[in-house]
Amino acid sequence: MKIRGTGAPAEKVETPMTPMIDVVFQLLIFFMLTLRIVEPEGDFNINMPIGAPAQASPDVPELPPIKVRLTANPDGSLSGISIDQLPLGNTDAAFRKLNDEILARIGGRPGNPLSKDIEVEIDADYGLHYDYTIRAVSACTGRLDPQTQRIVTFIEKVKFAPPRRPKG
């Protein structure tokens, strides 16, 4: 069964917008009134009693950090590297010496369990180019094993001394 048009032009049906806007506002008000503001999880306002300071166990020695000092020339180039007041120079060989010295200080073997507790503190001059600092961090943390072609880690903890601005 086919319905034929009467030939009259179709009337455009307009949708009334006012009731739709009313419904949207009613939904908005409903959700605003039913919203529950919940405190963030784990945010407890509790005053804990002050305890006694923890005692260090006597069998674990407190290891002082290894201090690496990087000094800069006025133009930002490397003036020198020293490890605990021992000068190593300012060439590429100085970074290899730094790597060898770190290995010697952790006992000569990379898998030493004490190396997890040893910390290196790098004190770089304010104007030193950052690539020298990155090379020093790399030299302190480990090296590439020539036989296995894998990275051998010496030190895991590296921290930086607060920067000192040059005087003047």
C-alpha cells in the first residue's frame, strides 16, 4: 500500500525550545543539590605524638657520601674534577679516572651489597656547562662492560650539592 502525497508543500515542524531548556535547568539543579563533596581519601587531620628518635642499628655503619667536585673556567668549560680533595684533571681521562676511583671505593666489584648504601654528592660550579655534570653522573653510576656489552651499575644514589652562585 503506497501513500501518495497530496501535492501540497510539506509543513516544517518546529520543535519548541523552551521546554527543553527548562528540563536542562531542572537536571542541572537536581545534580547540584544531590552532589556530595567527599574529603580526599587518606587526608586525616590527626596530631600524632612525638616519638623518640630512631636508633641506628650498630651492625650497619653510616657511610659518608663520596664528594665529587667539578670546577669551571669563566667560559663554562671544565677546569678540574676532584673526588674527596683528590684532583683528577680536566680531560676525558679524568672521567675515566673518576669511574675507576668510584669502583675502587665500593670495593673493586660492582655487585658489592654496600654499594646500595653509598651515596655520591656532586658539587658543580654554577657556570659549568651541563654536559660535564652529566658525564660525571655517568662516570659515578657505572660503566659499560666490554665483554657482555651491558651496563654495570656501581652507585645508585647520586645527589647534587646546592648550587653556589659566583661572587661578583
